[in-house]
Amino acid sequence: MLGDEGPEENVQRTAGRVPVSPGLIRDWAHACAEGLEAQRTEINDLNVFPIPDADTGSNMAFTMAGAAATLDDLDYGTADVASVMRALADGAVVSARGNSGIILSQILMGLADAADLARAENDPSFNRLTANGLRLASLAARRAVSIPREGTVLTVLQVAADTAAREIEGSPADLVRAVADEAAVALENTTEQMIELANAGVVDAGARGLLVLLDSLVLVVTGLANRRRAYRGSMGDNGHRDSECSGSGDTDFEVMYLLVADGTRIGGLRDELGELGDSVVIVGDSSSEREQFSVHVHTDLPGAAVEAGVRIGEVRDIRISCFLLDEARNAPGANEPPPRHKRAVLVLAKGEAAAALFAEAGAVAVRADNGVDPAAVAEAIRAADSAHTIVMGNGMLASADLVSVGAQVRSAKRTLVFLPTGSMVQCLAALAVHDPGESPDVDAFAMAEAAGATRWGSVRSADGMMMTLAGTCQVGDILGLIGSNVLVIKQRQVEAATALIDLMLAMGGELVTILAGADLDEAACAAITEHVSYEYPGMELAIYDGGQPGQLLQIGVE
């Protein structure tokens, strides 16, 4: 991934001298775009500075997606790292949206400048490019902001640059992990570095977006993703404005445009815009061949801000937005009535009997016998009309779809918690400890703990020949699976079920829960009960009719 150095041990041996490949830049760019899109809602919720308009995540995701898209048409047979990095940075400048998008473009500009320097010095090593890139990115981002403040993305970016410089002699994997981890620590500290963040009880939104970029670099270099805590936003009384159309300070509008002009006149434009408003950011690519700049300002006089650019060059792609209108338009659920219920649990289920079992336990069941549309799940959550909803997908909906559902439904008045249940028997374990009288967080934690402590397996019929961990199975064989791995192959249902139970109980257990599928023989069910009673005296056994198609049974061991 890094270059053509060969096995991992050679990467470790040559440490920071490993060269960077153009493909790494491309993969990192797309990982950043995907990561920012995945964290878009969370970053929006954190957005209280410079104005609480809940768009930092959206702006960073839009900017990075546009930048990454410029790399798709490059010829990677002839392109080098510097040209790929420059295309990425130029794409970010053109696509930059909002204050955060412009700063993001400058981070990429710093990396592009470092790549140009590496090409000039014939030093393509990963560590030096990363260290120089973060240093130049920090300088470029700080220069772009009219009044830099600590406790923002600028602070965390400086920490990342310092860490890269300190770790430059290590391996690429060690360097990127250290940079991301130190940035995560610096992100936590932003809450105490800025009064606006402390009042809202949040970390800086732009710095959270930067951590996504650094974690994406860890992912493409090491193949392993960092897991971060959930950084929840707080858009309460300290976050929203009271005055109409009020932005940063007393300004009403955000003005952005692209400007082609003589670079020597940008300083004067910066001063003039500073007199018209605040949050002035003017950035451009660092190439002498193109004098294109992205201009951003918060002002009460949007026309004057545009005219200031027209006087010194060519202005295009003008975007003017009123903060109050954007806030009203973007705030999820701003005008919806209060939910009728305080708490709800929604689960996905296969089988009529299983759905009835969940309903008896107090959950809203969405049938997924033939698959399920994420839109139907979102609609069911809305229909539950609850202030706090716990959702269990039970392995029937991809995590990306669950994230999409959350983005559609979550609002200031409605919170969602997704528990990572992979099966209906884990869902039953979670529902067994569900306590509507507890606080939502405590209840969700207890349910997640119960589900996570439940080992689960299933028995099903093979619909084709395939290689498995237990050997080759044929059509019609009865398979026993733990999770998604086939560990038992038998000819009869009872043989597969009892063998699977024996495997699962080899690690101990106190309670066995079985959810019988639509095609499980009654004789097999009776034989399973007899086997558990005889082989595991004192073991508690609970068998429920689930009626689920495609599985003969599910087994849970607690």
C-alpha cells in the first residue's frame, strides 16, 4: 500500500524511508470522504463555533467528497504522488463549502506543498512527507484564518504536526498511530480551551473532522480502524442564537465565492473584508501558475463583500446564505411536536411467532422475512413516536443502512441508540433486562451488555456445495454455525443441533435459549430438550417458537 517495499517486516526494517504511492493518496482520500460522511451528523451536532449552525460535518463531507472525486479520472500509470496530491488539494479549493471546508482545503494544500518539496528533493519517504505535510498544513490553515483561536482545529492540527516530527524515525504505522492518538487527546482538551465549547459541553467540531482524516490515514496504512468514543453534540440554550438572522457576532450572512486575481492584492482584500465582517478566510492553491482563491466571510453587507472581490479580479460561484434560514432549514425536527412516548424499543424480526414474542416483551417488531427497506425502519421509528428509541437490527440490516436510518430520524427531540445485536436470541437477552423505569443511557448499556454476553449460533440447511471450516458440505446437509462460521456438518437436524450445543457449551453457560424456525421437526425439538437435560443437568433451557424462515433454529448461550 505504501509503496513497493514488499512484506511488512521490510516496512518495519526501513522504517520512515518507505516511499508513498499515488494509490495510497487515492485510497486515503476516499477513506476520508467515507469517514466524514459517516460522522457527518455527529460533527454537525458538535458545531457551536464560530457559529452554531450545525453544518461543519456537512461542509467537510461535501468538500472532501468533491476533492476525492477529482482523483477518479487520473492516470495512475503516469501520475506521481505530487500530481495526485495537488489534484486533491485543488479539488478541495474548488469544492470548499463553509469555513470548515476552506480550512480543510488548506490542510490538503499543505500536504500538496510537502509532496512538491519531496519531489524536488527526490525524497519520497512516507514519514518525511507526512511530517512536512502536517507542518505546512498547520501553517497554511493558521494563515487562512483572520483571527486564529486555540481550542479549534488549528490547535489539534499543530499537535498532529508536532507528533509527526517527533515520530519521524519510526515506522509509518507507528507514526500514523501516534499522530492520531495524540490528536484525539488534543481534541478532548478543546472543551476547556474555548468558553463556547465549555458552555456547550462539547469538543470542537472541526477538530473532530480532522481526527477522521487522521484515523483514515491509520486505516489505509495499517489496515486497522481506530475506534473512538461517541462525541455527542449539545445544541441547547448555550448553542443556539436568539436574535433573528444572527450569525457570528452581529453578522447575518455567510458569503463565499471563488476569485481569480493577482495574489499580491489578496492582503488588501482580507483587510477590507475584515472591516465588513468577521470569520474572514481567503485561501488559494500555492501554484504560481494559477491564482485562484476561495473567499469566505460573515457579514451584514453581502453585496459589499462580493463587490470587494470584483474590484480586484474575476468572481464566480457566489454563495450567500442567511444563518437563521439555514438553521431553520437544517435543524432536524425543529418544528415537530413533542413525542407522545418517553421510551420505545424497536427490533427487526423474521417469523410471525418471533415478532409476537418480541411484542409480548414490549418491543415494536418490524418484519424482515424477505429483507427490509431502511425507509420502512425509519418510518416505524417515527410511528413509535418516542423521545428515546433503542433499535436492534438483529443482523438483518447492514450497519451502513442503520447509520442512514439514524441520520433520517434523529432530531433535537428524538434520540436513537442502535444496539449491535447479530441475532434474535441476543435481542431476547437484551429485552430480558430492559427496564423502562431506568434512565435511557443506563437501560441501553444494560441491554447492550446482556446482548454482548450471549454467544449465538444457528442451524440451517445447505442450499449449495461449499468449503467450510468443518469441510465440504453438499446440498441438503444440515449446518451448525457459530456466528457466520460453519463448524458442524451433519445429515439430520437433531445431530447438527446437539453437536452445535455441545460446542457452544464447551465454554460454559447457565442458560440456553432456542428459537425454533418454521422448518424444525417436532421430533428434533424434543430430542434437543432430552439431550440438554441428560448431558447438562441443572442447565436452564428455554425453547420458543420463532417461525423464522431460512433457519431451523437459533441458539443463544448466556
